[in-house]
Amino acid sequence: MKKTAETSFYLFKFLGFEIKIDWSCIFLAIFVTWTLAIDFFPRHFPNCSMHTYWLMGLIGAVGLFLSIVCHELCHSIVGRYYGMPFKSIIIFIFGGMAETKEIPPSPKVEFLISFAGPLFSLILGLFFKLLLLFATNNNWPASLNGILFYFGMINIVLGIFNLMPGLPLDGGRILRAILWWWKNDLKWATTVACQGGIGLSFAMIFFGFLLIVQTIVIGGIWIVLLGFFMLNSAKICYKDFIIQESFGNDSIKKYIKTPSISLHSDITVQALADDYFQKYYHKIYPVTEEDGTLLGYVSLDEIKQIPKEKWPLILVRNMMLECSEDILIDGDTKVIDVLHMMRFPRNNRIIVAEHGKLYGTISFQDLMDAIFIKLSLK
Ligand SMILES: [Zn+2]
């Protein structure tokens, strides 16, 4: 396994799509295996050994993971057919996500991409139900019947749950596609679909609490958490839409203010503090040669670690850092991707370079100001 950005890990590649798994999945796997082994299977399929129930639980958890992967693959395959940049699928504690930051080009494409996942889950669920019928008629072992029963149920639940009409669920995207096609107003359609998502989230949180009150505690807590997660996602969906609408496919170069502030490596840390940090109030500064060749960068975090009395004695070249890929980008990088990088507090300001030379720096606030001005002038 090789590490990808953030908290997810690359697992394998299938049909050209990278399948990634988030660390939070470990909790999901343990939770699913445990509840299947000690409750679900013994309740529905008695008379198996405890050892068999744990094995069934483990197979059930793997089956759930593969069911989610298949569901997301269907979105991705249809998306790729219509030229959308679907590259990877990430599975995390509350399900899966076929990653793309772009809005489909038309309501029809949005509808087809969104509908493909739940449709496949429902077909897969039905297939397992039919296989279970065959298995029961032919007296297959109870353990196998149990697994088929669970696979059938989980895929049908995946299909139906995802069809609920609120973003970020597939049903929300389907609703947005229909409204978008109806009034030809994507912004309005997104707003309504996000409101649908927020309404559904509150309904789930309420339903979860109702289950907890009725002593179905674990299921209830799970639904409450899922409700809160959906609530947050519905808000993020709207924010992402506004960002996408504001920047489209613009590259970051367009938003860099020139001339940019940079410093030479032969100044002291004292001069760095006085003439840069206390003058421009940026948290990072690129270090360059005379001709603009980028050498590295200095940040507030590093200067804070040096005792103040040593500031006049140390040169920037002795404390500067190498520009790693989480702080340095190419001028042609899309704004949407830059904002994605800026989700982490360390990357509040990013250095932009072209052919090894400094182009400028840009902060999260600069981009937020750009959105505000764009929206104000519309
Ligand atoms: Zn889906």
C-alpha cells in the first residue's frame, strides 16, 4: 500500500480507477463484523457455531466493502463515458465516494451518473435474493444462506438509501438533475437539492434518537452520526458548488497578485522577522535567487523555534525548508485543487512556481475574497 494525501490509503486499481480506503473504515469493519457475528446472523440463522458466525461476520464486512466499491464504480464508469474526470474511489466510515470536483455538463449526464450506482446496487441485491431462493430450495448450508441473505439485504438498502432526494446522496443529484432540466437553473436546483439533504439529515437524527429511546442504542447512535455527517456534507456540497461556479477551470496563475514578496537566503533571521513577518504579516515566504529561482521557503513555525537572541546570528539559508508538494504548486494548477490543498491549516498560503521560478504566493483568504467579489458583481 502506498500512502496518498490525507488519511486515505491506496488499495488497488480496477478498470483504471484507484480504489482508496480511509482509516475510518477500520472502525466500520470492526463494527460490522462484530454486530453481524454476535447479533444479526445468530438471530436470523440459529444453530451455527460461534466460530462460523465470526467467519460469516468477516465475509459480510468484506462483502459490504465490495458492494460499496461496485456501487461507486458504476458512477465512475458512466462518468468516464461522458468525459468526466473520475479517477479514484474512496471508501470511508459512512460509505463511498467516487471522486470528482466537477459538475456534469448537462442534467442528462448528472442523472445517468447518479442513477447508475443505486440501480446497480438494486440489481445486485435482487440477484442475491434470487440466489438465496435457489440456495434454500437446494438445501445449501445455513452459513451460506446467511451470507447471501445479508448481501441481498445490504445492496437493496444501499440502493434505496442512496435514492433519498437530498444532496449529497445520489437521490439528491437525481433531484438536482430533474430540477436543472426543468427550469434550466443549476444554482436553484442545487439549492433545493441541498435543502433536501439538510431536511433528510434532521429527519435521520430525529429517527436515530427515537431508536435510542426505544433501547435500540447502537443502531440509533449510528443513524444519528450518519445524520450529522450528511448534514455537514449537504453544506459542503453547496459550498463546493459555489466554488466550482465561481472558478470553473481557472488556473491559479490568474489570481496571483504580482509582484510577489520573496527574500534572499543571505539575510539574517532578525531581518526576516523585522522586514518581512512584521511588515507583510504572511505566515510563509518563498526564498529565491536573484533571478527568481526558487530555493525554499521559511515559515512562522520555524522562526518560532529559534531563540530570539540567536536571530541576528542565523542566516535564512541555514533554516529555510525545501518546498514539498503540499506547499508548492505549478501555475497551471486549477483553483479548485488549490482550495482542496488548503483544507489543512499548515497550507493557508501556497507557493506558485513555473519552471523552477517563483510566480507568487496565494492564501485561502485571497481566494475567498475573489469568490466574494465574483458573487457580488454577478
Ligand atoms: Zn452512489
